[in-house]
Amino acid sequence: MSAAPTPASQRHSRRTKLEEAILPPVVALLLAVVVGDLLILAFGQAPGAVYRLLLEGTWGNWYGLGQVLYKATTLTFTGLAVGYAMRAGLFNIGAEGQLAAGGFAAALVGLALPAGLPWIAVLPVYVVAAILGGGLVGFVPGILRAKFGAHEVITTIMLNYIVLALLAYVVSAHLHVPETLHTEAIASGLLPRLVDISSVFRGSAANATIVLAAAAAALAWWILFRTRRGYELRATGLQPEAAEYGAVHVGRVWWQAMLVSGALAGLGGLNYVIGYKGYYEEGFAAGSGFLGIAVALVGRNHPAGIVVAALLFATLSQGGLAVNALVPKQMVDVLQAVVILAIATAVPEVRRLLRVARRTGDR
Amino acid sequence: MTVASSMPASTQRAGAARVAVRMTDIRKAFGDCIANAGASLEVATGEIHALVGENGAGKSTLMRTLAGLYAPNGGTVEVNGSDVTGWSTKEAIAAGVGMVHQHFMLVPTLTVAENLTLGSEPVRGIQLDRAAAEAATRELSERTGLRVEAARKVSSLSVGELQRVEILKALYRGARVLILDEPTAVLSPPEVQELWTVLRRLREDGGTIILITHKLDEVMAISDTITVMQLGRTVARLRTAETTPREIARAMVGRDVSLALDALSAPAPSSIAGTGGAHTLLSVRDLRVSTPMRERAVDGVSFDIAAGEILGIAGVEGNGQTELIEAIAGLRPAGSGRVMLRGSDAGEHDLLSLDVRHRGDAGLSHIPEDRHHRGLVLDYTVAENLILGRQHHFSRGAALDHDRIAANAAEQIAAFDVRPRDPATPARALSGGNQQKVVIAREMGRDFQVLLATQPTRGVDVGAIEFIHQRLRDARAAGKAILLVSADLAEILALSDRIAVMYRGRLVTILPRSEASAEKLGPYMTGAESAGGGPTAPAT
Amino acid sequence: MLTLAFLAQTFRIAIPYLFASAGGVVSERVGLIALTLEGYLLGGAFCAILGTEMSGSPWVGVVAGMAGGAALALLYAVCAIRFKANQVIVGVAINLLVIGLTRFFLRLFYDSSSNSPRVEGFTVEQSGTGFVALAQNPLVWLGIVAVVTLGWMLYRTRFGLRIRAVGEHPQAAASVGVPVDRIRYLAAALSGAVAALGGVYLALDQHQFTDGMSAGRGFIALAAVIFGRWDPARVALACFLFAAAETLQIQLQGAQAIPSQFVEMIPYALTIVALATVVGRTAAPAALGKTAEQ
């Protein structure tokens, strides 16, 4: 119906692609700021003061920065998990349980190891354990979808409850240190902390898992955009019927994607278990799995965007603690949900508005 | 509908030549797509009016604007003298303008009566009055001669019955202006004749009918007047009695075009080039496929295709052609049977034991019937789409070989004249014809022995149709075997060496081209004839 | 095992499922995926407590709960219909939003991070847990009425027919002048209000709101909707089935020292089994989840 695009409009369409990618997160964050203002005012505080305190408590001092980096590490893993699955057309709402399972698996291994081994030697073992733990929990919804068509949205949500309850039982029945909710301390291969590099980071939980997170993001990017498997996975997410026609085993792509997704989330567990506390503790995930959904959305399911979004949400999370004296940190819970809602609505709306603007511009 | 008077219909019409519908300079765009760019139309009361144009000319959009589904961006719509521009479907229906859509607008889980009365359901108090709805349905069905069962679920009806329900739906709401969008696309020749009878009856009762079609033989057979559209605007207005198919076609396309229409009337001499002693490249034996909807979707089909031969399968859509092709291509499991392919190495490949990728490697190519869902990943670039299904051959280890992909893209784009030439263009941005060329470049621009071509020119402009037809003939000349499935009988007759008809999952006949014609094939397409010889009871 | 006490306990557990799944059926039949049932339950519970606490009357709480549910449902509908956002993502977001908002307002109004003050409900403490106590709770009767009424509405009224048409083939409905979006919004509001009553029941039965008190019941209700193949009668039966399994496990737990965590797991495990056996969603309304297309 319309004329074929010219080279000039090629550049034009590439710019629009960028606009369509960047604008929705910007809109969503602006909306979050507005809602944040309302909530702050409801508590009788001044938004300006609160935001200043937030920034000071996060990027304004070394401890805060360390905490932001620590939280961003976990969020990078869960964001990658959700984003990777989303690229295959799957909704992984189970990152919370996968994260816990990965951390728990690492803790089990750690408790079994003899004391005093250097972390360089033991790290691969921990990594494998976390991948297996998280991967198994991700695999189940994946295979159910592939074989039975059971929608993974609900099965992942259900598994969250099941896995967390199961882990709670195991810890409380067998492994916990009395009067606490955590296991014994692991004696081998705990990762170096940032504070070991420079004492300005004293007190913060940031540790070498940061490097793992960056490596995971790079690896995810390479798989998705440079390999044949990634080509098939993205095609499956875009148009499963076309992928099937294109010699792709769609069912296999699905469960493999969920396996990888679960593994990515599981790796996030290392951050707490061998990077920070040195033991597995019930509830350590603390919502990072669900936040991963927001991170993936804001990051537009692209590994680079996910890293940026993870830093953003980590700032928000740490900032909530910093301003807790003025406004309850629960405000952050609300803002996170507002961001997800805003992004989900902004993406199609921005696309529609850009189309209208382009048409009137063309006249 | 009023009872026809004793005066002959033509005199009636001459005396009461009021304008039922006048659309002037209509403009309508959807995002980037400009569907109507100054389209006009004028239809007198009691006329059967044909609205013709190629795929994408804007006919459906124009009529949907008339029916109230869209509001135009510019221009005016007048019905019976009143300006109704931008009215809603509800207002249009109330004013007696009803549309029967190409893709049926019926809710499958509801009954015929419920579908008929939806939007104006009879009620008793706050409850639905099911009996009243069914009674009204039966009464209308009897009055117009459009036979349906009021209490049956729509999901269980045949295509012909569905269309009857759609027409009844419009008439139930008092339609005096009836718009039909490509109504014969899903009908066999005898059913088409039945439809003409119904339309003529409606015309005698004083109704006005607008028929959207791109089939010129139908235009000549049934219409009184014609509007021709091209690229969103009206380019000609003609009286059927005073024009010829050639003239209409020239108006549609803007140049003289050799018509496949000629192939319909006179059987051409068979032209099987260079197949003397040809090998069988594809052999299908007793293939059975079942689906959740139908247990015998493909019911024991057998045929061979030799090198340098095109076997065309004619038949109304929905008789198992889709399932047959999907089973051979590997997109659907076969229940039983054998499919053997002779590869370029002269080895025999048992296709049913291979997955899609290995069937392709053995030498099978497949042009799917729906390029938007199957044939292309619309958000991928042209270069990425050109390796779809062949990505294993463009990899080095785990990674994709981007150099080879780019080289392949450049080569195919040039060879098949895909526009625009930029391989990084998303497939979504291409026109229908160019999208189809990408699919064809991919499937025919590689080494293959057997090609499954399903609806290869659907939704494609005339220039591209010629290109694609020529490529198919070239492949045949090069000794390939082609299985052609098309709902366009003219296309089948123009290209095939042998023609099979598929009905209810079986091949009811296979004729050489020299013996085939529309009149001959029609009865097989409706099941009135079968290969066993002698007519069987016609299907409802 | 099939004692009166068992039946009464089952019934008691089933009530929130009945409300939530009834709302779920209406929502999914009109084409809106009912992931938000969890949010409607939690939101309804909180609004009920808020309304009761501020006015002193539990009936005000009921109305407040329904209003809260309807408001959430309309938010969902607007995002999905007007803005064409992906229904799954919006659904998850709304559930998270309700969790966040209830926590925030718990701090703001009641200065607590876990529960609200206690309020009067419909049940009096002394009446025990048998059928007598249930019969005294007007919400129980409301629940039965709601399930029956919604079923009747879906199949015997104009509105119900249109809901079904919109959820199967909205273009067909639009082509005959049915106001598709208006039907969707009305159905959404109805589903939110009815589902929220499940939360109202929970909160008033426990006489307070606690953080996260819906505890995944909304997802179990959604499983009942799927298990019952979107038919109100079968869905209600599924609710009773799930409730009976829960009651069974609770009784076993007391008798044979099965750890409490395993009791918690059972409804979720049952849900997964249900989904794996109802081969995909082949009986689902055809236009379910498709407000974002076109």
C-alpha cells in the first residue's frame, strides 16, 4: 500500500527504532517520580529533600555506592533471567525461587567442602552448583510448557511458593543454626569483598560477584545476538510459527531457555551466600526475583539495558533505606510496581504516538 | 424485503434510478499505510455493482468505511441522499447498510440464532428469549431461501453455510444495501451459481448490492455497473454491458496485461518440456493426517511428481490441502503413509522420519501459504529472513557467520529484485509482493529438488505475479518437481502439467492439463463427481 | 473423614476461592487474563478493614472492599484496552502494586509494617467453626448468591451473551454494533468487585488485615477457573475440590506430624498438576489476552 522505503528513510527508521526503545523507560521513570512525589507528600515531607537524601545515601558516599553495586549485582542476574526468557516469548515470574535455589545449592556444596580452600579453586564448583539449583527450578515450568502447553506464568508463580516452602523446611528441620534462620557458616572459598581492595567500602556488601554479573551479561548478549541458538530463540519469541517453519524445535527452545533463565537467576544467589554473609539464610532473596521483572522491562530485554536498569533499581532500593527516617521504605515497593505498570503501557503507546507524529511530519 | 412487482426488473430500475450510495473522494490511512487516497463510488438503487481492483487497491477499506467500521480521514459518504460520513456500524445497520465480510465475523461458540440476533437480542424481561431468536431465524431463512439450522453451533457449519448465515445476518437487520467482500473466494463453481441466484432475487426485491471482487469473469457474469480502483483511488467507472474484461484489467493495472483469463476458457495444449524418461522426485503413498477438528483431514492421498513437472492441486480451501502440505513439509505429524524424496545424489529419503531441517537438507523447499505468520519473521531483517530454516548452513560452530549471511543477502536481493535493496530493512517494512519475493528467493534460490508452493501469489501485485510464475516455469525447465496448491483456479490451469482436485481429504481425480477446464473440475471440487466414476450425492 | 466438621472446614476454605474464581470467570470470558485475582483479594481485604475501622460497620467495609476491587480492575482494564499493554505484565504489576500500596498505607494509617488493628466482623468468636457459624455470616450467603447469579447472568442475559461474544470474537461483536470496550470495562469492574469480596471475607473473618494475607489464593482461584474450563458450575466444583484437599492435609498434619511447610505446598502443587493435565488452554475463550492486538 505505501511506497517502498528509500535510503533516507532507512536512517529515519533506525532512529525511530532507537526512539521506540529509549522513550518508554524515560516516560515510565518520569511517572514513577510523579507518583513518588505524591507518596512523599502524603507523609508530609518535601520531595526535594527526600530525593537529595536519596542521592546522598547512594551515590554520594562510598558505603552507599558499595551497597548499590551489591544490590545491582543480584538484580543483574535476575534481570538477565527474566529478559532472556522474555526473548524466547516466555514469562519467567519464578526468578525469586530460582534465586533461592541457586544460593541454597551453593550453600550445600560449601557446607560439604573442607575448610580453608582458596576461592579461586572453589569458585567453579559454586558456580556449577548455583547453575544446577536455579536451572532445575527453571527447567520444570519450561518442560511443562513444551510438553503440555501449561502456561509458564502460573507454573513459575506456583513453584516460587513450593520451592521457598521446601527450602524453609529443609533449613528449619536440618540445617539451621539454633535461634536463627540461616545455615552454618561456610568455611571455604568465600569471595573477596570490595572492602578488601579499598577500605573506603567498609561495611558494604559489594564483592567479586560483580565480575561474574558483568561476565554473565556479556555472555547473554553474545548468545542472543551472535549465535545460531540465539537467532532461533529470538525468532521463537517473535513468531513461534515462523520459527517452527524455520527448522527450529520450538518446544526445545522453550525448555532450554527456561533452564538458562533459571540458571542465571540461581547465580544471583552467590552474591549473598558466598559473597556477603557466608551462609544461606531464609528469605535472603527479599523480592529481587520480582524486581528482576522490572529490570528486564526497563532494560528492554537487552543485556546492556538490563545492567543500567539494575543499577537504577538498586539505587532506588538502597535509597529507600536511606530515606526511611522521612518516608517509609515501603514507598519503594510501590514505585517499583508503578515503573512496571508504566513501562508496560508506555511501550505500545509511545509506538503509536511516534507513528502519528511521523505521519504528520511527513506531510 | 418487498415483494417484486409484475414489471420486469430492468424497467423498474430505469424508472427508479435513485442513487443509493455516493462516496466522494474518500481518504483513509492506518498509521503509515494509505489505504484510500481519493476513492469515489456511485451506485443506483436496485443495481448489482462490482468494485474491482487488485489486492491492496483499497476496496475493502472503502466498503468498511461505508459500513461504519471506519471513519474516513477525508471525503463524504451519502446514503439515499443523506450525508452519513463517519457514522458507526450501529447507525449504518439501522439505516439498512449491511456488510458480509471476507473473513467471517461469526462467533464460533454461539449458535446460528445467537449470531444472527447479536446486538439486537430478543428478550423476555431481563432474560434472553432463545425461542424468539430461533423462530425469527427460521422465518427469515425460509423467506429468502438461504437454508440454515437455527440451533446449530456456528463452529460446526461448512463454509457455504457460514456465508449464508452472514448474509442472513445482514438481512435480519433490514439491509437494503448489501456489501459482499470477495464472497466466492471460498465457494466452488456450483455454489457460486447458487449465490448469483440469491443475489438476483435480492435485486428483484429492490435491494442494492455491492460486490468486492478481483475476478473478472464474475464481474462479467453478475454485475450491472463497475467501479475500478487502483492504489487507493478510483480510476474508472463502467457499465458491464458496454465493456470487456481486457478493458477492465487495463484500468486495474494501468497497462495491457496478458490475462490468465484466457486459460480459463480454452484448454491449452500440454507443455511438458524435457520430461522424457524423467525420474520421480516426490512419491506420496497413502498419506493420512488427522487434526483435533477433523479425524480424516488427509484421507489416504497418493501421488507422484516427476522431475520437470508441476502438479497442481485445485480445490476449495479447507479440504485438507493445508494439512497435506504441512505433513510433507514437517510442520504437522502424519498419521500413516510414506513420503519419499529423491535427492540430488539420487538417494531416496524417507521424509516422514526427518525433522524440518533435514527435509530441507534432503532437497525440499516450501513456500508457505501465509508469509506473515510462517514465511517471515517480520521483525527480522531481510538478510536474517533469507537464512530462515537454513541457519545451520550459515554458522561456524556456535556462532553465526555474518559475512556469509551478508553475501547471501546481497546475492538473493539482486537475483530476485527485492526492493528496497538494503538487507537491513525489517521485513515488516516491505510491500506484500516484495515480502513474497524474499520467501521465494530463499526457497528457490538454493539447491532443491522438490518445491511445495502454496498460494504463491496471494496478495501480490500483478507485476510480481508474472515474475513468480516465470520462476516456477524456470524451475520446471531445470528439472525440478513442484507441488502447486492454489485457490486460484486460473493460476492452477496456467501453470500445471497435471491437475488434481482435493475434496474432503482425498484426491478425487488427477487429469492432464489438456483435459482440464473449470467446467470439468467444478463437479469434483464439490464432490458431485468422484474418481470412482459417476456422480455422488452433492455435499451440503 | 467425611464428618460434618470436615465439610464445614472445606466450605470455609472454599469461600474466598468461590468469590475470586467467580470474578475470574467473568474476567477471562470477556478476554482479560485473570492474573490480578490475587491483587483483588488483597486489595479487597485492606479496603474492607479500612472501611470497617473508619466507620465502625462491617457493611461499609464490604462496600469499600468491592469498590477497591472494582477500581483495581478498571486500572487493569484501562492499561490493557486503552493502552494495549501486555496483559500478563500489567497483571503482575498490579499484584505487586497492591502489595506495595497495602504495606505503605499500613505504615501511613496504622504505623505498622505487618498488621492493622482488630475490627468487628460478621462472626462472633464463640460460635465456633461449624456450619452454624458459617450460616451466621452474611458473606457466606453472598458468596453462594454471587456464584449462582454470575452463572445465570453469563448464559441467560443479554449482557452475558455479549460478554461471551466479546471474549471469543470481538471483531464479530463490533461488526454488529456491540460496544466491545464498554462491555469489557463493565465486566472488568464486576469481576474486580466480586473477587474482592473474597478478600473482604478473609479480613473480616480474621478481624484484621495482615501483610500478604491473600497468600496466593488468587492464583489457586485462577487454577480453578482453568480446571473448570471457564464454566461457572465446574469452576465452583473445582474450588471445593481444592479446598477439600487443603482440609485433608490440615487434618493429616495434626494426626501424623507432616511438616507445616508441606501443607502449604499442596494447593500450589495441585495447581501445577491441574495445568499440566488440562491440555494447554484449548477450551479458553478465543480472544483471551488479545486486547493488545490490532
